[in-house]
Amino acid sequence: MVDLGSGTGLSTRPWAERADQVIGVEASPEMREQAEAATTAENVRFVQAYAQATGLPDDEADLVTCSQALHWMEPEPTFAEAARLLRPGGVFAAYDYDWPPVVNWEVEAAFEEVLRRVRAGRRPNGGPMRFSKEGHLDRIKGSGHFRYAREIVFHSRDRADAQRIVGMALSLGPLTVLLGNGQSEEELGLAALREAAERALDDRTVDIFVGYRIRLGVR
């Protein structure tokens, strides 16, 4: 299997027990180095390349994945490359989580406000900075590289306290970039999220549900 936009390998390493050979593709040399340093499985390796030009052989992958990264990639060349890598009948799977997690309506509303401010902060010229996740399925269908495509929705159940909820927001790369560029937690709505989470959850750890969407394309 091939994992496009593998980053530090978090989405790549779990496949070690499920595939004979696992290859993570990452354009950033720093992230690739971190992935290699954290990986011990002998059947997992990483290559430094862009998703649309991996340099890997034709027709050798049973599965090509893209975890929380397709919205950064040029759709047409990425789909073409995924289809080239796949054997006939192989599957391209692009998956994303849906924020905010389901926990409490006040916390969710505050989390959504953080997301809104992050999106606004990343559009200094008023134009979109990436390809919308909502359009992934239509773009896969329209690419002509896959004979069948569909979306599957599922969820996982977890436990979290107020601190972890805030940590989930801080795991968003664009948010940390904006904080690093000098925007305050108040400006980005993070302080309000922390207050809402602490008010709603107090010191409790509660069940939360995280939704996911996976877009499949069969070659």
C-alpha cells in the first residue's frame, strides 16, 4: 500500500501489520526524517516525493491512501498518479475526520467558531487556500480514473476531558501557524473554547464521538 502525504508517518505505520509492503510518500524532508526515525517496522519505508509524482512503479499497489491531506493536493494529477500506482481493482481511499467531535453543544459551538476564525485567518486575499473536502467525491468521480466511487461515513468512540478537547483544536496545523504568527488565543476563539470546555465538563472525562468520511475510488 502507498500512503500519499504521509507526514510524520502517523497514517502510514498502522498498515505495517496489514500489508506486505508499506510506502509513505512525503514532500517535506523534515517530516520524512521524523517518520523514518519513529518507524521500526521493516516492511515500512518512506520516499521524498510529491503525491502527483511519486516515482513508484505502475500497477503494484492494492491500496493508495490519503489521510487528512487531499485538500492540499492538486486533484487531477493526484488522481492520475493514484490510478497509475494501483493494480486493476485496487482502491484509492481519501479519508478525513469531521471536526468538531460530538461532546456537548456549547463546546461544539465554540470549537466551530475556532474553525471559522482559522479559515478566515488563512484567507488574507479573500480567496480559497485549498480544495474543499466537500468536493472530494465529485472530483474523484469526475476524474475518469476510477470505475466506481462512493463516500462512507463512520465514527469512533473515545474519552476526553476539557484539556484534551482543547488539544484537539491545537492539533490543527493552520491554528498553530496563526498562533506562531502572533494571533492570540482570544482572537482565534481558543480561549473561549477552553472556557466552554471547562465549564461544560468541569473535571470529568466523558464519551466523545469523532466522525470520519472516506472517499473511495476503485480502479
